[in-house]
Amino acid sequence: MSSPQERLFRLPELLHQVLLHLSNNDISNLMVTNKVMQDLCTPYLYYTLNLTFIYGGFNILDSTLAKQAISKNAHHVQKLTVSQVDLCYLFNCLKVAAYRDAQLHSPSSEGSVDAPYFLLPSYLPPLDVCLIEVVPISPMINLTDLTLSFRHVCEQAYSPYRVPSFSNSRMTVAQACWVISLSPHLVNLTIHNLVINEHREIRLLGETIYELSRLRSLDLKLRVRGSWHSAGSWYKAGSTIVFNCPRLIQKLWIDLEDYGIAHMDEDDDSDDDGTIDDELVIHEHHHTPYYAHSVDMEDDLEQDDDEDMDSDDSDEEIGFGYNGDAEEDEEDLQPEESWSLRLWESQQRNEDELMSRPDRCEPLMELIDVKLWNFVKGVTEDEVVWIFEHCCKVERLALSPFEQDIDPMTVANIIKTFCTRIRRLTFSDPEFGGDWGALLPFEVLSAMPDQQLREIDYQGVKYKMTKDMALRSIVRHSVTLTTIVFKDCQQIASDAIREMLAECSSLYDFQVTWHEDGVVSFLHLADAIAMPWASNMFTRLSLTIGIPRLRRERGQREYYRRTPRCDLSLPEKRQFSQLECLYHQLASLQYLVHLDLRALTTHAVDGSIEDPFYFNHTFPAMMSLADPKSNRPGFLELFSGWNKLEVLRGSFSVNTDETLETMGCWESTWMCSHWPKWKEGEFFQGYDETREVFLWLEAYRQKENPSFSLGLGW
């Protein structure tokens, strides 16, 4: 009878679930126990592979044994992440493997010379000629998730396996397209910060994406070179991708960034005319490369590899782009290599060689999530129609403003006509200053049928929102809206915020946030309590409340410093009465998980803000317990129902003049016992030994939750 361990290993489904939750270190330790575990765990060790270069850390591509192991187990890799320097090096490894496989599978040695040119696409750049070793790596044919991230290029310049093509953005685009094409089973593809110089490059990327018939998610962030794009060319960069997406795609995110000449010259060593810098060719391309062999291959395969790689004739014939004789004079190598790269550059600039396959005409019936960030400049209304005709089933749409040559109302009507299933709308306007283009979100919301939207997300919209605009665009969806987010938005009127709180009955996420350097959008205390809030199901709430400054009589101390008894003046009683209404409204929100509540002091006459830094202010008596002996007010006990609260941010500093007097041991103990899920609070901005009570609270809660923080070290 077999043991329980043996029966476990015979259940592939159970084993699969267990191994997916283990780290690579744990899987490696299991593999060295015995041969059975090695066979079972090997596919899971290579299931996720991250080749991103880390400066000063361990890098897989810097180890010959690791590269040989990857080549042997490439068919197990399903999720891959690479940076730019890794991609350029990986391209050479894959291309060398393609040459090797072409020779191994050719019917005769004579026919093997031309085989690679029939198998590899014509747009591929030549192999890099460098001093470092290049280990043949087989294609990862079962890859389903691929992430290409071209960030932190400066740090990658110190990579020990950096190859010359790393400095040429045109070669990088071609390399990326070929690496993508080697994985026909891709389901999720992410490409961030890829530099595009000319339209044929975006066309090549579109052609490559079109062939990925199983692709479901595409996330592109492209840096379009400023010296190239005109109004029409900029549009082609986005539309080419849209019209080349596979039919079954479900998520399409496109973000275009204007990449000016100044930035381009820092990261790209190629000239504006498309040729490689002569200095780069002379100093980078004259070395004789060394190609390592995999010791884990079969003996007969190793023998063939040795013969192929050691043969001077074969190196020249199959087009490695270098002279196989290590003792060849370097001056003889330079003209040949420079000519090879310049020839490739000139061929890529030949517009007659552009792919001729027509764009897809039918709409994307599976597409439900679309983001078109900085997508169009100088487009016509007809072009906008064509774009949204392809997105007829979209449910989540993210847009940034169009330019002034297209009426926002016209765009709104186009979206209303073709995109009838939208449930979430996101708008981003980080650069506009409240001009014509900023009207787009309001026009789109106003054009849509009533009670259709569920989520609205404004990011950086600076056009002033009045009460009438809120009623016309947002409150029309008051029954269905569950999420309203205004992030870094300016000039949202207080009465507009009031109407949204009073009318939207299904809200569970409402955020109005801002930076200190911007115009603050806040809710006056009188507006906050003017009408009951329609929803008490908030799980996340971010608000700024403007509290009028009270004038005290000459010589009168603050309420919390009056002894022996705190007698409130008539204006103070009125304000505390208003504050108590606000606190009761907040206390009724018993589903709160994340609360960001900021207080600002406003002028009593004109309502303008005195000090925009919210951490300098606190809500009077909100976080303190009442003191019957001194008659000092306190409302902390109202919030005993916040048993789901995890994050408390905003104006809750324990170091203001008020809280130094009103928040102490009793308040600290009360919070500890009444908020069991509390994980984070914004109580400190630095270490302060004078508040020992709250240091004790943080240390005590960290015993249960090590990540608990009250803001120390921020």
C-alpha cells in the first residue's frame, strides 16, 4: 500500500495548487531532495521567469549555468518579464539558437547555409558583435504572459551583458517584435516605454500583435519621438494598434507619450537620419564574440554545436556578422560591421517594404476595457468615429482630452452612439489648464442615458465644476453610481460636492483628493451638514472639510486650555453643534475601511483657505473623549461602530496645540480596543518621544500586526 506522500504526488491537480503557492527558493530546495521531486517541480520553477536587470543584485543572464538551464527548460516558462538590456541580449541568444536549429534540421550541410534566411523575418537586425558570451536559448513557445519594461535605462547601462544594440532604439523595436512573435500563445502582453521613431516601426508592432490570435490583454505605453510625429503620424501610432488587434482581445490600454529630441538624444545613440554613430561602431562593434555551449544537451547535439561554432567557414556563411578568426586585424572588421548595420538601417527606412496586409475592418466584439491615453492629436471627426466603431461593446473607457479642433459635444455624441454599454468612465487631464478640452468629461456624461454609469474617475481635471454641471453630468446617474473619484482635481465647488453626497444613494467609494501645491477642492462645514448623505454604505471616503475660524474675545484662551471649567461662548456652541452633526454623519458609516478626512481653516467672511496644509489642523474634539469634570467636549465615543476601519488618514496629528491637550492615555487605549482591524494612522510625521502614549499604541498593535504604523518614518 502506497504512503500518503506518494498518493499526494499522484494527484496532479492538488500538486499544482500546492507548488504555485511556493517561492522559487522553496521549489529549488524540494528539487534537490530526490529525482522524483526534481521531475515534478521543474515546470513550476520555470513557470515565472523575471530577467529584469537589477543594479548590484543577482542577474540570471549574468550566469552561464543559469542561461543553459533556461535554454533546456524554455518550454516550461509561461510568464516572462524583461528589461531593455535583457531583451537586447536575449535576442542574440534566441537568434543564435535559431541558426543552430536551422542547421541541425536541414537535410544536408550544403542546404544549411541559406536555411536561416528562409526561416527568419527580413526586418531582423544583425547579431551584436561583442566580447561577452552568448548562450543559445530556445524559444519559450508556451509563454502566455510577457512584460517588456524599458525603464531605468541609465542603471542598465552598467549591465555586464550589455550589447551594442542596447543603444539603438530602432534595433530594440525590431528585437522586441521578433521576441513577441516567437510566443504565439501569448494571452497577456505588456510593453512599457518603448521608443518609436517612425511609422514603419509602429506598423511592424501592429503586424506582430495581429498574429497573436490568443491575445486577450494588451497594455502599451509608447514613447513617440518628438522629431517624427506630426498631427497625422501621432494619430497613426494609436490607430495602427487598434486596427491590428486580434479579434478576441478583451483589454486594450494605449498610452502615448511625446518623446522630444532632447530626451531622445540621451537614450539613443543613433543620428536623426537613422544611421549608427560612427564612434559607437568603432568602439563597440569590433570585438570577436564568444558563443558558449549548453553542457546539458545530448552528446550528439553538443558535438554538432561544437562543430558549427568552431568552424570559421560556418560563421561567415550563416551571417553572424563577424569574422571568426580571433586573430584577425581589428581594422579589417570595422568596415564590414559598419556596412552591415548601415545596410540594415537603410533597408528599414525603405517605405516600399512596409507590410501591405489591410487593417482589420470588423469591430472587436470581445473588447470591454479600453484606455486611450494621450491617444489622438489632430484627428478628424471621421477618424474618431472609426475608432469608437471598433469599441462598440466596451464597458470601461478611459480617455484624455482631444485638441480644440474637435467639439467635445461631438465626441460625446459619437461615444453615446457607438459605446452603449459603458459602466465606468475615466478621464485624465494632467496638462490642460481648464480650457476647451477639459469640457470633454462633462459632455460625455451629459450625453449618456440616465442611470447607466457605475463608476466615474476624474484625474487632474482642472475645469471648474459648478453645482449645475454636477447635476447635469453626474447626479443623473445617482441611483447606479457606486464610485466617484476626483484625484488632483481643482475648483470643484462645495455645493457640487454637497449635491453628489445628498443624491447618490449607492455610493461606497467617494474621493476628492488634492496636492498641497494645487487649488483645493473642499466641502464647507455648512454644506456638509445641510442635507443627510444619501448613502451610509461607504467603504472608502476622502473629503476635505473647511471649518470657519472663530474669533475669540481679547484675552480668551482656547476651549481646551480653560480651567477649571470649560465654558463655551455662543459662537463656539454653534460651531460645535455643527461639528457634532458632521461627526454623527461619519459615525453612521459603519462599513468604512479607508477614511481620509482633512480639515482646513477658512475665513469666516469670504470662506477662503488660510493654511492649505491639512496636517497643521485637526477636527475640534473629534478624536478626544469628553471630560465631565471640566465640561470639555469630546466625540470619540461616537465612532465605536468603526469595527471595519483599517486606514485613518488626514488631519489627525497628535502634535497640534489642541491634541497635545486633548488626546492622551484614555484615547489611545480606547482606539486600541474599539478598532480591531486598524492597520494605519496618520498621527506622526516623524519620531516624537513626547507622545509616549501613542508610541506604546503602535508597539502594542505591532505585536498582532507587524505592519501597523501611525506614520513613523514617513
